Amino acid sequence: MTLLELSLYFMLLSLISVGGMPSVLPELQRYAVDVKGWMTAEDFIQVFAVGQAAPGPNVLIASLVGWKVAGLGGALVALASMCGPAAVLAYWVAEAWERFKDTRWRKAIQRAIAPVVVALILSGGFILATPGAPDWRLWAIAAATAAGMLATKVNPLWFLAAGGAIGGFLLG
Amino acid sequence: MNVAPPNTLGELFLGFLSIGARSFGGVMPWAHRVMVEERRWITEADFAETIGLCQFLPGPNIGNASIVFGKRWFGPMGSLVAFLGLFALPFVWVLALFALYADFAATNPALRAVVTGVGAAGAGLFIGTAVKLGRVLARRPAAIALIAACFLAAGIGRISLFVVLPIAFAAALIAAWRDWL
């Protein structure tokens, strides 16, 4: 039953995940924490941190949520469901979409998607950095990382490592 | 520069396996290195165009790219093989890392603090990405209004994306059609 629910939820999420996993993180967090109570908001940021630190596409966060809810089966089902519908869509739509490159409606869709994706990624960052009552320490780490990322071109892993070190110092 | 697609499904699998295997800190740079520079399957322009296309489809960009390239070269089997190659190792590693975390860090306050710090930095990477993408759009007042409204609804108001997204996208589409974006 849990597996079926996981699968259905992630399949729906897959279909609205324009912009990739970052766009739907606010929704995943809301569902896993507020609606289902699978984990606390503090746990969610931990799961997210592990997903970010490991190599691979960040859609793997879905498999960690699945793992936490239903073990290995949950991890497989969550990942397959999160990727499946989008993959089928990509398989059938990508080439057709390419053919309509110069049409006015396609350009309108592309311009429409951009600000929405920006807002969703921003929301995801804000929600993750605010698991409970606003905590200046988390916000400071997030703000410093954002500034560092914009100012330099170093591998993002260094920022994660720095965040961990500062977190251990400030939050421990 | 001469480019040639992979000759066999095995080659395709190994190529995507090596992308996934090395993708510490983000997959896209490694996808570029393997497909354009090392194995020379595609040209720079082709890579950029396909990734751009995949960004406008739902789902993980690089996952979609594996589907699109796999299909182009070997049909449905190609899509499946490229996708499995891409995810095989990262899937194992993320679960292994999470198992380590669950054993050692989950109940240890000092280590939890470190992990939370990593998470906050990850959140910062998202915010930085949003700023980077948003800077280009910020010349248009309609774009700023849309971003603000959508952030208030999804980020602060915690309204479900299944509600926010259709409304926001409809509004954005109208704005785009009227050349406000």
C-alpha cells in the first residue's frame, strides 16, 4: 500500500517537475513532512544534504525519501516513478518539440516557464534553509554559499564541505 | 572536429556509467566531458541544444538527455540502456552514503549539526542558481511580479505546487503571449 502510494505520488510529481528536481522540492517537502509525517523538517534537510553530497543527479533525493519510508523497495519505486513519466514524455515529445522551435507558441511557453522555475528553485532553497523557526545560522550559511557560488566557479562540493564545517561549529 | 555516435549498446552504457560514476558536485559538466570531449559522440552545439531542450521538459535534465540521446542512436533500447547506465552507480552510492549516515550521524548531535550545515549550503546553491537564472529575467516587471507571487505562494505560504504551478504557468503564458516577459 505504501509502495503504491509512493509510486503514484512520485509519478504525479514527475509530470510537474519542469526545471527538474529542484523545482518540486517545496512540494516534496510539504508532502513528506506536513501531509504524511514521514519525517520532520529537520530530517528532510538531512536527507537533502546526503543527496547533495553524493554524486549523481539530484533526483536521487526521491530515492532517499522512498528508502526512509519503505526501504530498498521504496527507494527503487520512488526513483523509477519520479523518472518514468518524464522519461516517456521526453521520448515522445523531444523531437516534435524541436520541430516547433520557431513557432510563436513555443517561444511563449519557453519564456513563461523561466520565471516560474526561478521562483520554485528559490522556494526550495528558502524552505530547506528554514526547517523550523527562522534560524540566522542556517540563513547565513545559505546566503554565504549563494554569494560564493555566484562569485566563483569552484566545484560546488567545496561549498557543501564548508557548510558542513561551519554547521558543525555553529550548530553543534 | 569529427564526431561519431557510439557503435554498440555496450559503449553507450559504459559512457553513461562513467558520467554517473564521476558526477561529484553536479552531473552536467561530466556529461559534457564524456560525450563531447572524451568519447566525441556529439558536437558542442548539439550538446547545448539538447540540454536546453531537456530543461523545458519535466524530469531531471540529464535523465531526459539520456533518454533523448539513447533514442536517437538505438531506439527504445538505447534510451533504457543510457538511463540505467547513468543511474546505476549514483543510486548505489547515495544509498550507501545514507546508510552510513543513518548508522553514525543520525543520532549523533554533533554530526547532525555538520549534516544540517551541508544541507543549508545545498539550499544556498539553490538560491544562487535562482539568482543566476533570475538576473536575466529581472529587466521585465512582469517577470519580477510572477517570481514574487509564486515564491510567496509556494515558499512562504506552503501551498501545494499542484495548485500553484497550473495557476502560475497560466498567468506566465498570458504574460509571455502579450510580450510582457
